[in-house]
Amino acid sequence: MIFAEPRFGTAIIDERDLAGLADVHEELDRVVSQLLTRRPDIRLLFLVGSCPSEVIKLDLSRAAERQNRLHHPAVRVLNYSGSGIETTFTQGEDACLAPLVPTLPTLPTLPSPVAQPTAATQPNAAHKESAHHSDNDNAKSLMVVGTLADVVEDQLRSLLNHMGLSVSFFPPRNSQAMPAVGPNTRFLLAQPFLADTARALQSRGAQALSAPFPLGVEGTTAWLQAAATEFGVSPERFEQAIAAPRQRAEKALAVQREMLQGQRIFFFPDSQLEIPLARFVHRELGMTLVEVGTPYLHRQHMAAELAWLPAGTRISEGQDVDLQLERCLADAPDMVVCGLGLANPLEAQGLTTKWAIELVFTPIQGYEQAADLAGLFSRPLKRRLKLAA
């Protein structure tokens, strides 16, 4: 998520409110007004609940209503909780996007082609036949759901465009350009922690496409293939669109695999990215899965990922830190992916750790990021080797 200011309102309020020396609502009004004065281009503003705002019982929903009255119609103010007290912090994105779904424009029901043949392809009768879409296909609209870095969004859009498909992204870069949704919408999840958003889209009639998540070469290919199959893209055109970036990614991953092959890895539950990441490191980097923990297991969204994990993989759901720590120390894996609070104690026990949060805030989706994703796992091992030298 990208915030207009790199801090929360309660951080600006600081300890004065906790000591009862400041009125939290007056402080919030001041901060919002100051922000909108400096940034008059803002049209959609989120008040994000954090752990401090939960502790001091700040009612951000009522605060958002008040801000809407103060700044209507120039700015729309919404609120959601990103607090780790109530949930894992990645679900803050779900809490942000789900309430926006009912406000999205309605997709027109009249057929409108999604594939735009180029002049170079029109004369070829064989191509016309292979790229032919039925009227039902032409009425469909493709949406990618989940916040992505701009560079990743551009790459995925380009790949889909090369297949002849137009695509919208939710959330969009500009809050004034929200995508339309309706019964003809088909959507791909780019992030695994969007259960409420997916349900909200389905309540508008949209249909989810089942696919692994676009991590690594294999996951990205299968994710793109789900869209290609749904929209009737020919195998030849699909292969032509992905061949070059897939080959580059495979070549780059081969280098990382040399260090990671055979290394044993343990995932603590943190972000809901754990199962797709485990699939990637096992199938594409040759790592051995000791345990894969996840805060919440949405079996429908994870169906394709679970099918790709090796039989007998130990999967744990939910937070039971004491038992998970016991298993981790007993297993003595080569690498542990965990939250910041566990990393230092585990390092003190002689284990090599990887901060889970870095896997959330680094662009990791798509072909061009596959080697960067692998590098996030190889760097802790390289660090360990240097320290031991």
C-alpha cells in the first residue's frame, strides 16, 4: 500500500493523547487539514487504524464521517484497520479494498471485444481462426485484483496485451479511475490475502479464475494461462507472448538454485504468502520444506498451490508460537522465514533467518522479479557464510 504520508495520525499525536493532554479528534482534524492543504490533488484519503489507535480506542469510522462532512465534495475519506492486534497486517489491504467494491461502476452488459487484432495479424486466416472468440468471450472483462508495484503492473499488462487481452487493475493507480465490475468480469487474484475483496466482487457477479499466484516462472506462467484459457487465446499466441521473459527468468533462477538446492526451510505464519512461497522455493529452487505455517488457510484460493506441494508437507494454520518454536528448534532447518520478533532469538540459537516482511514489501510477482525473489532467500545464506569465514 502507498500512503499519502509515511506515518499514522496517532504517531503525530504522539504521547500527548495517551496522557490526556490533547483532544484526539482535534488533532486528527488538524493533521488532515494540513495534509490536504499541502496535497490538494488528493481525492481519496484513508484513515488507517494502527495498534496505537486500537489501544486508545479511537473510533476512525466516526472520524471518517466527520472528515467527509468537513471536506465534501472535494475529498472522500474512508477508514479501515491495519492493526496487527485484530489480524495479520497484510489483511489491512483486504479491509481497504473490500468496502470499495460496492462503489465500483457497473460493467455494461453489451458485448465489447477484449482482443484487439493488429494489422499484422489480420491477413492470416489461420491466425483469425485460432484467435477467434465467441460472442460470450467478447463480452467478458479481465481484472487483476491486488496491490502491485507499478513496474510489476506494467509488465503483467504488457504480457496480457501481447495476448490480445485488455485488463483493468484493482486498485487502480488513480482513485478517480476505478474499474467497472459485473457478471461478465473475470478476475485473477495477485495477492493471496484478499478473501473479503474476492467475496465482494463475487457478490457483484464477477467470477474468480482459479490459478496459482504469479510467483516464479511456474506460478506466473500458470497464472497467465488461466486468463488465456478463459478468453480463448491460442497456445501459439500465448507462447509467443511469454517466451522471452520466461526464458530470461529461467536462466536467472538457475544461478540462485545452485546455492539453495537441498537447503531445508521452515515458514512461520506471518502474511498468507507462505504457501505460494513454499511452492516456489521447493519446485523452482529445490529447497526442502520442513514446515509451512500460515495465519489463515483459504483452501479455495490456495487449491492450485496446495496441489503443487509435495505429498506429506507439514502445514500449520494459525498462531501457536510456543509449539511452532519447539518444532522449529527440534528440526534445526537451514533457514527460517519469520516475523521480526522471532528473528533475533532464532539467530541467537544459531539459525539463519529471513524477515517475512521483506517478502511483502518487495516487488516479487512476475517473470522479471523471479530472480529477485530467489535472491531474498539466498542472501541470508550468503551472509551466514561470510560471518563464518
